[in-house]
Amino acid sequence: MGLDGALVRKDFPIFERFIDGAPIVYLDSANTSQKPRQVIDAMTSFIENSYAPINRSAYRLAGEATDAFEAARSKVARFINARSSDEVVFTKNATESLNLLAYSWGRANLNAGDVVVLTHLEHHANIVPWHMLQAERGIVLRWVPLTADGQLDLTDLAALLTDAKVFSFTAMSNVLGTITPVQQLCEAAHAAGAIAIVDGCQYVPHNVTDVQAWGADFLAFSSHKMCGPTGIGVLWGREQLLDAMPPFLGGGNMIADVRLDGFTTAPLPAKFEAGTPAIIETIGLGAAVDYLSNLGMANVREHEMQLGSYAMSALTKRYGNDISIHGPSDIAVRGATLSFAFAGIHPHDLSQVLDQRNVCVRAGHHCAKPLMRLLGVSATARASFYIYNDESDADALVDALAGASDIFGF
Amino acid sequence: MPGLDDLYREIILDHYRSPRNRGELAPPAVRAEGHNPLCGDEIQVYLDVVDGVVNDIKITGSGCSISLSSASMMSQAVKGKKIADVKALVNRFRSMMGLDIADAESDTDVLSIDDDTEVAAPEVKLGDLEALQGVVKFPVRIKCATLAWITLTQAMAEVPNA
């Protein structure tokens, strides 16, 4: 049944703001999403009424804060269908979640010559931590190539995964919008004896996520792309794997005991949560999960399929061969994140002209330089749609692009 | 918001559409490479200096209209100039972009908050480059305009006995 973007937009105070007398057309949600009143209020109310340390003080207020914090963890666990909330580790963001894995699981399990398989779709956050391990340990990286329309080319997947220890891949490309066959990829990883790490940063905010149905081993995602605040992210992992991993950061909260001659770690998930966490932001993430759950993630996906299709066809209808939208044309295998090239105009110039009409798009390499090289460009313009967008935003994008062709001419 | 006419002046678009001095130079010309990590733009500056004078300059790379036109106009402006005059021009340009002169030799672009930074040799003529003045009204684009100049500064540092 989808969503009414205009109605959803009323929940987001930022859209009450006008710039140069006109409303904001925010098409940069793949970068970071806007925040609904419900999330802002939950954080404010927590600060004003319940703020206290968690997990370490005996008074009632601290108990209340701890309960609110742990309630957020349970919400996240249900949102991704984790078996237990002990499997949900809070981090700073998806980048930290992936670094935690490379650091902790990687250093415990990977040595010279061991194979880690990545894909050509990956964000730098799922590349550089492995590069660092390559420099330190001499691991070998292999890359799953792409088809001409920007999907994973799985023809030689079994060969690529031979003797691999890790297969780490995105569930949805932040550049091309491509949605990958996560369940199939997890099965292929396991058939080869590798663990399956899913970068869900772009996927989780826009789709129904079920880590058990996927058969994944780890999932990383960020709060700020799913209506929550910045500074809080999630690493989900299968309990057995998290249990076997050495800790990441050392300090308070992650220990069971500390003596002069050593320490023992706390049970999950505290083992991976050293120091005072982002308490307020975690409350905000919990509220964001409630907000999205109330909309219904299946509705979110349906809304974005409709909107993505509408935007792609409106752009193509108006500009024909002058616009080229990267990635799959079939909305069934992509999200409403549209990277495009327009009339040979540099993305920075496009973004500048669109900004004149308050149309906010990202211009740049999207932290995916290897993919940019594959596309043969240094940058793309990217319009990414979310729950608060509707067809009027797509129309505004289409109209504003005409301004670019007026200046740069074709 | 300032109008786009302030940014996309006709002379800028002309240099963007028909960039001057594109190409490479063989050694002994020096080569320097600049990147804008924010947007992925990159530029290569080839500089041939003979007896302290810019004998030739060529530029390759990809970028937006502001970065490519700035590079093109820069190449015209410095060709045939003494290195000392080129350095004065670099400082004058940075000053026009509102960048701190004291910082001119480093890679770190620090925006000056004070408006009267016209301390760098005001007698240095910018010519066509004046067209880039409008960029200051669009702060996110200043890095586009200065990329070629930062790279030129690196290239000059590579010139033996400069």
C-alpha cells in the first residue's frame, strides 16, 4: 500500500524551513536522513526526565536510564529479527562496526595468504579495513565483478570463494542502488567455508531486514541513515561468533574482572562496548526503529519502488539520451538511489545549479572510488529518495536539471 | 543566495568548454598532481622552467567547470612569467579567494574570516582570473578554484634550483 510522502514529511520539522522562500527538496538520504519529531522528542524527553549513567549505579534514576537503553537494544534486535538482543552490539556507526570485525575477528582468524572476498560495489568502509589487514597480515583480497548494468556478476562466484575465510558485501550499493541477493551470497559463502558479513548501511533503512532468513553471520548499519541520530551504529553478529571473538576496545563496561595481572571480559554484548556509550543517541535510535516499524518496512520499500520508478521514467522521458542513470533499470533489484550523468555536465556544477532550486543532491565519489573507476568517471550526481519524498520531489529534480542545461548548453 | 551568474561568468564557461594548454610535457619539465578528496577531481600540472621563467605549462585531469576553468586561466596567466612573479600571482589569487596568505605555502586551506586580506601585492594583475571572484560567494566551491593553484605551487617546489 506504500506511503504518502507528503503526510510523512509533516513529521519532519526541517521541512518547515524555507530557503530563499521555497521549501527544501531533500534528495540526499543515502548520505544521511532527516529526523522526525518523534525521534527528536524521545531524545529531548530522555535528557529532561531520565538521563543518568547506565549499567553502573544503584539509584532508581540510573536503573530507569539503563532500562530505556536496553529497551532500544531489544527494539533493534526485533527490527532485524535477531535471535537475541545479546547479539546487538552498539558502535559509533557502520564504519566502526566493519572495522571492529576486521580488527577483532580478522586478527584472530586471518593470516598471510588467507582470502577475503569483497565486491566492486563496496563503500570505502568495507574496503579500507581489509586493506589495513592486508598490509599488516598479508591477507589476499578478491573482488566479485559487476555486470554491465551494475549487478554482481556471480558467474565465477564459487571459484572466487574457493578457500575464502570471509565474504563481506553490501546488501545495497550506495552509488548504484543495486540490491544484492543477500541470502544467496550467504549460502555461497558458507558453502565455501567462509563467514558472511553484510554491510546493511543502505539496505536496512529501506527494506525489511531478517538476518535469520538471510543466514548471515554479521550485519553492520548506521542509525543516522534510518531517521535516527548520528554517533550510533549497530553490529549484529551470531552469538557463537561474537562469543569466540577477542574484544575490540578495552576499558570500562567490557570487563567482568580486572586484576593487576590481567582481565576477563564481560558477556555479550557489553564485551564489545567499552566506555560510556552514546546513551542519548541510542534512545534516539530506538525511537527511529519505532517510527519506521509503525510505517512498516514493507510499505517503505513499496513507496520507494514506486517513487524510484517514477523518477527514473520522468528523467528519461524529459531528457532522453542526455541523461544516463547508472545501475540496474529494474526497480525489483534496486533502491530509489539514483546516480546519474547529465549532458556531460560535471556533478559539482549540477549540484550547484540544483541547489539554486533547493534541490539537495550529492555530487562526488560517494566513498566508492574503485566503483567510480569502474564506471569511468571521477564523480556522479546522486539523488536518493526516502519516506518523506514524493513525486513532487522527483518533478522538482527534473525541472531543476533544465537550469543546468540552460547554463552549460546542449 | 547569490545568483549563478556570479559564478558561471561567460569567460569561465569559455575556458571550461575550450581549456587552454591541455596536455603533457616530457622531462625535464616537472609534474605535480593534485586531488580534491571531497569530489574526486584530479589535476596534473606539467611545468617547464628555463632560467627562472615558465617556458611552458600543460594541464591534464578532470574536474568541474570551476576547477577546469581556473586551471586553464592560470596556465595562460603564468606562461612566460618569472617564477617570482608567478608566486606573487599565486598569493594574489589566494587572497582573492579569501585564503590566508600566511598559509599560502601549505596544503591546508584556511578560510580567512576577515574581508580586507588584499595585502598580497595588489599591483599584480589578475586579468581574466578576476572572473573567478564570484566563487567566494559559494564557499564550497573555493576548493575547486584553488586546486590548480595548489598543484602549481607543488610543481614549482619540484623545480631544481627554483
